[in-house]
Amino acid sequence: MATWTQNEPTGVSKRRRWNLEDRASLNKLKNHIAQEGCPQMQYDLAKQILDNAIEPNMDKIEQYQKAVNWLVTAAHNGHEDSAKLLKNCYSDGRGITAENEDEVRSCLSMTPGERAARKAARELFACLSNGNEHVTPKQLERKMRCIYNLQRKRRRLEDETSGSSSEGEPECEPLGNVETMGHANVEHQRFITEANLVSAASNYSAGRMPTVNDTLTLSVPDPRSLDHVHPIYRIFFHPLIFFTLFYHRLVNCIISLPSILPVSVRLGLLIALSWWSSFQLVPLISYYFSVGMMIWATCKMLKTKQQFVDFRIWSGLFLRYGDNNIDAGIAEKRFLRNNMKPYVYYFGAFICNLIVYPLVADGWMPHSELTIISGAFTLLTMGGSVYASSDLLPNWVVVVSFAVNVLAKYPYEMDKVVTSRWRFLDLRKPTFSTFVIGNGIEFCLNCRTALYLLIPVLLVIMAKRSRWHGVYTHLIPHCVTLCWLQVCIATSQSATMFGVIRGTLVLAGMVLFLPLFGIVALLVPVFVAIKTLGLSSEQLYWGGVVIACLLIMLGSYLLALNRVTQKYITVLQLVMGVTMACVLVFPYMTSSFKDTPRFNAMPRFDLHSLSDVDSLPWDRFHSLCALPFEEEPNKIKAQLRCIHLNGLPVVWQGSVTKVEISKISNMFEDLVANYLPAWLGRAVRCAHGEGISQHFQCNRNLNDQCDEWERVIKKVNARTGSCTLQKYNRYEYDLLVKVGSSSGGGLLGRSTSSEVVLKAHHDFGNFTRQLSHGDIVLFYGTLHHSRIRTNDVQVLLKTIECRKCKSLELGTASIERLIGASPMDARLQELMRGIKYLLNALLNPLITFNSLDPNLVTVSEELSELSGSN
């Protein structure tokens, strides 16, 4: 055994000495350290055994076999000198037996990077397992995201020291982003063993995605992260996760289409196509097959892009626990090379598409839909190429190349907007001198040619990156974007605007059916609430819409979060939506609204173009209603007959005798005065109203009552405050117009003049305030309750034109809404009108459902009936 002795001092100080009395104990200590996993000690023991320095009396075959076992173990732990010595032993045949030959061959076939990755996997498992036999996917995800986020932050913050984040890695939660949201409520059922991690390391080194990655959700949200939210509310409460999940599910669905159909079904389809198709249908079938192959290959590429993000996260994991033998760049390039097969399929299908495109008739090609599809894939592939790395700034070479291709390939000569308005943009105009270089050959360098010459330069710049590894990292994916751009430009030349809108609506309807239904169910109560308030100001109207939407969204969100109420929120929303829709439709199903449809836009009439058949002349109206009403003592009979004339259009001319305000309404002032305290009412008036003094600007030189007005205003200010809400007043005006002639040229030499009251809407305010006594006006309107409760004829004014007025600024005024038309008699048609209005409120201005005019009785028929009864 080894001991130490202290010699007696002899005048010179001496150091302590070890006396190795038994070397077997030292060998046991080395064996113990080697068994604990020290690769250097394993290598030393194997070398000593091969040199016959240990146990010389032991059989050489057994010694060599034991040395090979130590070398294999050390090589698996990443000791490269052991791998070199093991290779020499394998070449010489020392220690190689039938039992360990396969293991030695497998170890030697591994690259140094693979051996280092397997060692890192074992260390990672030992760190996460804490002595257990397995780890959970959640533990591995947390560790991988934490390492990836720290490494990404380290790359972006160059001023920090490299050792600050590598001293000890905390068990941190991942950063709050799209990938991590919603994972707290998801429980994984599978477990990960050490063998799984070692196999993942081998796949990683070979450039293949580790199989254990299928149980992880690194760069995408978990598919079950929104299961606790109702499908209708997912787009409102988690829009980013919703669209991300939908995108990945759509890509996975398209990728899995070939595997969904059994082989027998695919063979049957091929046989049916070969039997049914003729020579004329071969190009059509080839074209659609090539388009389908391009779509499938593009989705496969997008899936590879997403997997490459996961692969880089695996790189960060193995770099954290590995040594210098792990080269993440080589593994990532192998991964990209191993996934180049979809690009081969894509370019083959693209070439086939270009070949058969001129052979397919235009009637068999949905150009608009293909334009939308190709444009969408252009943007998707463009986004994947621009942000291929973790840098914040996009890849400027890709952006410039895409812009140059758009400028060079855009069909300017077929765009009417460019050719007629953008005259300065003419890329076909020669910008350099032209030269004749042969018979019928002319060299002409214009802007478009220069752009085409610039395209190869940009492509070469992309390919030269990373020692020409940019060919498959940047160039080939960018060529896919350019191919989709070419398809988009080719199909858009025959596309129509309505076709594009139709395709967009179909795509949006297929994708967002449930979200759109949820939006409709939430917005219908908002429309009903704002409609019942009757807001006249546009600012207040839209402000109320925004506030109501926010309140409904907040209430739905709070109810959906509560476990008790979230199961009833959908039923409540459906009931509210149906109820509010019935409230909107109900007025059109009742007979009390016979003086509306209120939402039919009034046409712009030319008052001079209306004939006697289109309107009721004054002479005939005077003979049928006015004259009998004046002469007969019992006016009931005349009134009953004239009731049938309500709603008939009239175009008359007369002289203005009086103009006055007949009605003032202010809903806001009523609410403030009746439902708010005085102090709060004064604050609201000053916040949303105007000062009273602004309405009483008096000149003492022209008005003697200015002082009296000032005293009155002071009293009003003391009672209600110095502000008013009169700017929200809604006025109705009465215009007394004398129609007809008072001379003897009338019927039987009697006067045909009479007073007509024009009921003017609030929109006629600017016109009526400038009218004066004696102005001659031509007006259009509809009869309203003729000769009932008054001796004057009443007309609902629609359009008025000044023929001879004192104010030169007066011209023509018209309201935008028709108020006096009669509704449909059939209740089914009224229901359809209500439904059309509801759809118009939700879909305007994209889609408009026009209402048909009701089958009204013509004016001539009414007049003939009245003449017959007369």
C-alpha cells in the first residue's frame, strides 16, 4: 500500500515522499475512475494494456479485448485519441472479436461531430432526469427554448461578454411569444428516455430531424393550446395563435394529401384518367396536375422552413452541452441538402405548367382564382426567404431581387392605368443609343432590358453567400418565389376584378367561416343598440359603435374566461344575435310602417323631364280635390276620395308666402335636462356644445334691443349655464307656397290657386333660411294627408329648385332618403327586404343587396278611378 514517511532532520529540509509499496492499489484506483466515466483515464488504461504495462501475466487476447472495450467507451464519450487508437486496433485485429466487432465498426463509422453530439445528449439527460429513467417533453422544451433565447439575445447584443451567459444556465421559462402561449394547460403523455436523446443526436449529426421532435412544439403553438376556448371566440381572444395554428394545420393537411388516399384509389384514378382522357384533355389534366404538384411542393418547403427553425434550436442545445467537435453549420447544411427533393418536384411541375399553359383553352382556366392562389404563395415564400434567419432586419438582397423582378416582368402595356395616367413610367423607351447589328437585328438597351440584366447579378450574390452554400439556403428558395410571381403575372392578365373578389370571398368564407359567424353574432346587437339611439352626428354614431363593440368584446372575454359561464356564452350569443336580428327585421313585418321604406336611396330627378303620367298635375288635383273640398258643405266625401292620393308624386310651381320652423327636436338636450344632475348637465353642455353668447352677437348701432338681450342671456346663463347643445337641434320647416293662377284663365274662368304647405326635412335648412317672400320655386314631393285636419294641401318635400329668387346663391336642394313611398303588401316580400337590409348593414360596401321597387298602382290608374267616381 502507499504510505508516506517523515525522515529525521539532518540539517537540510526535505520534502515528503510517497512510497508506492503496492502498484495493484493504484491500478484499482484508475479502474474505479475509468468506470466512473472519465474518458482520459479510459484511454490511459487501454494504452497501458496494449503496451502490456498492466497485468503482464494475463492472456494477451483478453487484455486486448479489455483495451478495445475501454477505447470504445472513451470514443463514445468524445475522446478522439481513443477513436484513432481504436481504428489502429481494428486495422491490426487486436482485441477484435465476434462479440465486439459490430460495436467497433459502428463506433468508427461515426463522425467526431456525431460522437460529440451523443455525448452531449447523455449529459443533457443526466442534467434533466435527476436520476430518473425519463424526462418529460415539457422539461426538454423549457430547456431548449431557454438556451435558444439566450443565444439569440447574445447574438443581438454584441457589447456583452461571451462568458456572461455561459457560467450557469438558469432554469428559466421561455420568453413570452407565440410559441409558448397556451402551453400551461397542455399535458403531454409521452416520456423521453436517454436512448431517445442519443438517437436524436445521431439524426441531428446526419442532417435529419430527430424523431423525438414530433412530441415537441418548439417553433409552433401546441395544437391543443386553444382547446379551452370556444372556436367562435378564438380569433377574438387569441388572433395571432389562431392564424398561426390555422396556417400550420393547412400546410400539414396539404402535405398529407398523397398519404390520405390509399394506393388502390390512386391507381384507380390513374386508370380512369388514362381511359377517359383524350388528346385534347391531356394538356388540361397536365396543367391542373402541375398546379397541384406546385402547391404540394410549396407547402412541403414551408414545412421544411418551420422544421429548420426547430433544427437550429436543436443545434443550440447540442452546442450548449457539447464540445468543439460539434459543427452546427455542417449539420444545418446537411439538413437543407436532405430536404431538396420538394424543390425538384416543384421546378419539374413548373416547367410542365409553362409548357401546357398555351395549350389549355381560357374557358377551362379560373384565372382569377389562380391569381389569388399564386399571389398568396408568392407572399408566403417571400416572407420565408426574407426572414430566413433570426435577424431583425430582412434580407435586403432578396427584397431588391424581388422588386427588380416585379419591375421587369410587370405587363405595363396591358395595364390601362399605367399606359393612360403614369406617362412618366415607360420602361420600353430606349435609354441608350440603338445600333443595327444585322439584317433585321437591332440592339436596343432600355430600362426593362437593364432590369433583366440586373437579375442574374443579384442571384449570383445570393448564391455566393457562405462559400456558395447560399445556393440551397437562399437562391433556390428565392427562385420558388420568382416562379410563383411568374404564374401570378401570367394568370392575372386574364383575370377580372369580379373574379378576384369572388375568389377572395370564397377563400375567406372557407377559411374564416366560424370567425365570421362570431363577428356577425357580436355586431348585430351593436347595430341594434346604435340604431335605437337615433344618433344624427356621424362622430357620435361611430363613437357609439366603437364603445359598444369594446363593451361586448370585454363582456364576452370575461364570460369566456370563467369556467362556470364559458359553457353558456355561446348559447347566449346565439340567442342575442337571433333576437337582435328579429328586432331589425320586425319593423318591416308590421303595417305601422306604411310611410317607409326608410333606407331606399332617392334618385336624382330632373324636374323638367317628369311627364303628366309620372306625376299629378296641379290642374287635375285642383279639379279632383281642391275644388270639391271648397264648394261642398260636407267635406267628408271629398276627404275620403283624396286619401287615396297620399304618396303620389307631384311637381308643382308656386310663390313662397311664408317660411317657418314647425318642429325642433334635440335628443341630447332632452337626455341632459331630464336624466343628469344640473352640475353634470352644465359640464356636458360645455364639453360637447357651444357658448350661448355665440348665438346672440348683436350690433347696438343696428338693434336697439341689444342691452335687453344681454340681460336675458345673463339670466339664462345663471339658470342653465353658459353653454348650449343647440348645434344638435333637428329642425322641420313649413313652407307656405301659393300654387296655381288667381286670374280668370283657370277652369271655367275661376281661380285655381290654393295654399300648399311643404313639409321640409332638416336637410333643407340651408335652402329654406335664404328664401324670401315672393320667390318662385319648382318643387317635387309626395302628397301627405291631403285635406285632413287642415284646409291646406300638404306635400312632403323631396326636391326644390329656385326659379326666380332674390338670393342668387339658391339653386337646387334635395334630400338623400325617400320617406314617403309605400311598402310592399306581401309579408314575405317585407321579410326579404328586412333580411336584405341586415345583410347590407353587415356586408356593405363589398356586397350590396338591392331591393326591388314594389308594384305600386300607377298615377294614371288612380286618377282614372277618381275621375270615374267623380
